[in-house]
Amino acid sequence: MYPQRLIQKPLIWELGHRFKVVTNIRQAKVTDEIGIVCLEIDGPRKDVQAAIRWLEKVGVNVEPVEISVVES
Amino acid sequence: MEKQEGFMRALKCRECGREYPLTATHVCEFDFGPLEVVYDYDRIRKAMTRSTIERRPESMWRYRELLPVASEPTVGLQVGFTPLIRADRLAKRLGIRELWIKNDTVNYPSLSFKDRVVSVALSRARELGFNTVACASTGNLANSVAANAASAGLKAYVFIPHDLEQGKILNSLIYGANVIGIKGHYDEVNRLCAEIAGKFGWAFVNVNMRPYYAEGSKSMAYEIVEQLGWQIPPHTVVPMASGSLLTKIHKGYQELVKLGLASNGECHVHGAQATGCAPIAHAQKAGLDFFKPVKPNTIAKSLAIGTPADGFYALKVMKETSAAADDVTDDEIREAMRLLAETEGIFTETAGGVTVGVAKKLIASGKIPADSSAVLCITGNGLKTLDAVDGHVGAPREIKPSLREFESLVANEVKTVSA
């Protein structure tokens, strides 16, 4: 999930250039307040993890496809 | 799907409608949408009448045709059919004509509504041939999986954040579950558990078993309707964590209408959250159909999900049923817990305080009219969150073992009986 300030940034393009991962958008919804993208990231485990860390570092909220696995 | 499995027909994607076989799977391969169990309602209509239901034992399994098991359930046979209590004293304090409490604080065996979803997930897991079950939880779900797995002889792995309070850990360890504390922040714990669920051949109740697991919540709706004399209440107030319970209560009501077991009348399903974690309530109040994730900060830990998986669907149900949502602060939660305890003798955990507190606001604002009737879903026992009220409910007054001292202490409260 992208916060408002990142909506106009080409983050998925940048992700594909920075890391050896294959990206595949499965669902997306972008409003002027938030961007929600369901993105498949495929590749070696360490590259996938590095890609997720980078996304988090730039301010994207990264969840597994299940969203919240930890319940009360 | 060709194979008949009880009254289930298939798993179906809630986004695109594609159907899948009734296996341990939870997301659509095409759009990653969540899968949901669909049933053969024509066959259920022939098999299930009010009188057949009423003749069965008082547990959630008296509605078994509408629950996702292929044959007789094997786990949690005593779960559910908790009391529906007419709460006149609380109604008077909240300013409403008629109020009911659906009291899952006494659900069996682990004192929360999670026993409903877990007994369904574990019964189905056994049917699918699993002998190890797992979950990722910070409290009630872990306790319920540990307890129900123990009674069924299933091996259980329970994943928790490593810094969870000791009391909550003991409540799972006592049942002999394998409790694994994960060091890391919430998102990391979340992602690791999703990975574990994908890699190990276990029945992860809220991951690959989720389509079955979530259906267990519907039993709360069936019981409410039956206990009200087969009437759907005009207003139901439901606490929201992932938002799943609210959507399933609504689905339960709709199914009873579809089967002709209840009539289609006024029905609003309202949502309750804590102000410190209210992504769904805030979206509802702002008229949005999506929520913005938040970092939870509330004493209502059992509702503290900042990115609720069913938030979108809960918003949809509230819109469809012209319902409202609201949120309450930590102080309001404690005050509501105390109000429920003092008026009805029910000690709820913080989530119940959220439900009562929000009901109070919805009644005061007229969103639930004062001349109407409402059911409040109270989902967990107060003994689970003693720390939340510690220091907020007063303390015992101490005296020496002296009658004179006691008489002096209560002189202004009671009349002394003369000898």
C-alpha cells in the first residue's frame, strides 16, 4: 500500500531495475489518497527479501497476500 | 465442482467468482482474491427446518448443513449456543427500549468466539487429512487452537510475537501446544507466518484453512436469530478486527432468509472499533469504500489489526445494510466494560467494551433509534485482559478484624440492625 506522497512515483519500475526480481501486478487500485497494489514478486529468496526491505524503506506498507496473518 | 462434500459446493473467489475444489487453499490464482465456501442451498432447504434444528443438541453444530464440513464434525462438539441475554438494566442506561447481549464470554472451551471458527477449521482439517494445525496469534486464537487441538489429539504449532505478555503465553502452553515466539516487528512476523503456511503441509487455520475457518462465525448469527424466536434483530453491533465477523454475521442472517427460516425485515449490522485502531470505522464515517492502514495503539489488543483483511467487505456490508460504525477511546472502553459488568454481571474483555461503548454512541446519536431493539455481540471473557482494567476499578477497603471498625466504615452506607 502506497501512502499519498508516493502515488506518483514509478516504484514498481524502479524495483525491477534495482533487484533481480520479476514483478507482476495482479490487482491495483489507486485513488488520490492511497495506492493499493497486489504485486507478485518472484525471484531468489534473498532478492525478494531485499526488494521488500527497499519498498518498506521508501515508505510502502508491504503485506503478504493474506494481509494480516497474525490474529488476536 | 463434481464431488459432493456435505452441503458445500465449491470454494469461490469473492472478486472474480472463479470456483475451486474444496481443498486447503485460500486465494484465487488469478487475482489473489479471497476464497469463500459456497453451498447447495436447494439441498440444505430440504434437509434443514426449524424443527430439525430445535431437536438437536445445543451447540453451534445444530446448524451443521450451513457449516463447511463434509460429514459429522469431530472437533469442538460443545462449542457455541451461548446465552442470549435480555439486558434491561443496560438498556435503561444506554437509553434504548430493548437490548440483548450475545454472550460469547462463556463460549466453550476457551472463553471467546474464536472457539467457533477454530472448531470448524480443525474439523475440516481432519477431513482433509491433516494431523498438524497451526496459527499465528496474539491471544484468543492461540488459546482456542491449543485447547481444541489438545482435545482432538492434533499436534499444534502456535506462532506469537516473542514479547507477548506471559499470561497469554501460559494460556496456550498449558495445553501442550508448540509455542514459537518470533523476534521481529509485526509485519515481519506476519510475512514469516505466511511463508511457513505456504511451505509446511499443515492446516494453518487462518491461512490455508481460512475459507472454512471464517464460516464458523456465521453460527453466532444463526443462534441469535433462533434465540430471538427466529427473528433477525433490526440492529446488531459487532466488534471489528479483520472485519470478518461482521461480514459473516450478515451472511448468516441472509442465509436464514434464503432458506425460509427467518423473514426478511429491517437489519442493520453496525461495526465497532477502538479509536487507537479504527481503519474500518474511520473509512465508514468518511464514506470511503477502502481503508487506510494504521499502526495500532489501543488496550483492545484483540481488535488491533491495522490492515484488516476483510475491511473492504465489512465496509460493503455496512453500506448495504445502511449501518454505521464508530470508535471509542481506551477510557471509554474501560468505562463500558465496567458498565456491562455493573448492570448485567458480565465481565468482558476489552473488545466487549468496544462493542458496548460504540453501541452507546450509536444510540445517543440516533443511528440506533431509542425505540428499537439491538443485539450486542460480546466476543471474549474479561479474565483474558485483566491488565486493561488493573488500577481502574478501585481497590478493596481494608480494616482490622474489628466489628467497630467495620460499623464505622459503612456507617453512611447501611443501617445497623439493632440487637
